[in-house]
Amino acid sequence: MIWLAIGMQVVSSFLFASGAILQSLGVKSTFDPTGTASSNRLTIAGLLSLFRIPKWLLGLTFVFAGAGIHLVALSFAPVTVVQPVGILAVPWSVLLAARIHKHKLSGKIWRAVAITVTGVVGFTMFSSTFATAVQNVTFAPMFVAFVVVCLVCAVLSYVATKSAPWLKAMMWSSVGATFYGLASGLMKAAMDMILKHDRSFAEPAVLGTIAMMVACYGLGVWMIQQGYASGPAEITVGTMTTVDPFVAVLFGLLVLGEGAGMGVGPALGMAGFGALAVYGVVLLSKDHPDAIEERRVAAEANAPAAAPPIS
């Protein structure tokens, strides 16, 4: 069953990467193809218009299908086995985007992918090995976490508007992935309150947790589409597969009490691998062919005009 779960997760990662590429193409089709991607900003009207684009809807279907297969795979094997395999979405997205856009993949791109995958796998291994059982968490710390994440995301959104062009897609995607990660943690908390702690679905604490989860998913969708609009899809995929599990794990460790028995060593190990993964995504953003081309065009536009020849 473990090998079946691994095979299912490979399929899931491919579907997620394919869905991301299709959604990115759908989002970009709403903008001027001759414009600069990093200056694109998706409006609410633009977001609603995506539901009329077949390519975007097909991508959404792929993402949902991949998520369903992922959940089934988790029922067959431990999260320590299944979760790291999902990181294959990063190289899948790089390969698919290169095939579609005719990019030449440099050694720097593959090095960035390898660094990102190594960091996320290492982080997941540490968190899954040393995390303890969930405690009977109350609503107050979850609400505090929600407020803190909203404030952090507000700051990151402002930074995204001021970032260098090659960094915008990563920043917008980081905001969306942060909301997604918190939503995953809140979903787990709500399920645990109902299934493990015999709480009623109608209790204010459960309803409040679900309401925060829905808000996080809604805000996450909005920001992820901004990431697709302002840069390559593989940047968004790399950012999501890095930031999303980090936030979810940190929520579990700090708010749900799963880190109660974790020592200093494992915590430092998680921090080190987390920093490595973030560094990999930064490299992927900076060395991507689209980012390099945009910097070249900007340099030519800002270059002083050549002096006229002396007759």
C-alpha cells in the first residue's frame, strides 16, 4: 500500500503542476501579451472573468483532482512518506513550462529546484518525526494566529507592490501560500475538535474556526492568482510547496501543541532546512528565463542613447 500511495502522490504532484500551468496561462490571457508580466495586477472583475476561461477551469479541475488523490494517498501511508513526494510538483512545473514556452533550462534553474526540494523534504522529515499528538486547543490562540497571519500578509502584500520585478511573483505567491497554510491548520483543528474532542459542529468555537478557514482560502486564491499574473507559474508552484507546509506545520507546532516535546536540535534543523528551501525559490525566481529577459529589456530601455557619429 505504501508503494501505491507513492505512485498516487506522483500523479497528484503532476496534476497540481499541470493545473498551475493551465491556470497561469488562463490568467495571463486576460492581460496584454506584449506587456510586462511583473506589472500585471488582477482585479476582482478579472478574477471573476477567469471562471469563463476554459483553460483556467481545466487547471482548477486538475488541482482539485490532485488534491483528492493526495488525500486518498494519505490514508494508505504516513505523511512522512507521502508529503515529500508532493514536492515533485516543482520539477514537473519547470519541465512543463519549458516545453510550452520553449525555454532552455540552465544548470542554475536545476540547482535552484534541487535546493528547494532538499529544503522542503528536510523540513517535512523533521516536523513529521518530532511532532507530538494534538492537544485540546481552544479558540483564542487560533484567533490570535489568524490576526497575526493577516497582519503579516498585509505587510507582505505591500512589499510585493514595491518589490523588484523578478521577485513580485514569489512575494504574491508567498502571501497566498501563507493563507493556504493557515487554512490547512485551521481545517485540521476543526476536524480534531469534532472527531477527537467530541465538540459539536454548531459550537461557536468550531463555527469560528471554519469561518477563518474559509476566509483564508478565499484570500489565498486571490493572492495566488496575482502570483500567476505577475510571473511564471513554476515560481508560484515552488513558493506554494515551500511556504504552505511551513505555515501549516508552524501552526501545528505553536498553536495546536504538536511541538510540545520538540527539542532545540530538531527546531534548529527545521529552521535550517526551511531557510534552504526559501533560498532555492529565490534563486528560481531570479534565474528564471523570464526574469532574465525582463531585466535585459529594462536595461536596454534605461541605457543612454548612443552618441551620433562624427561626420
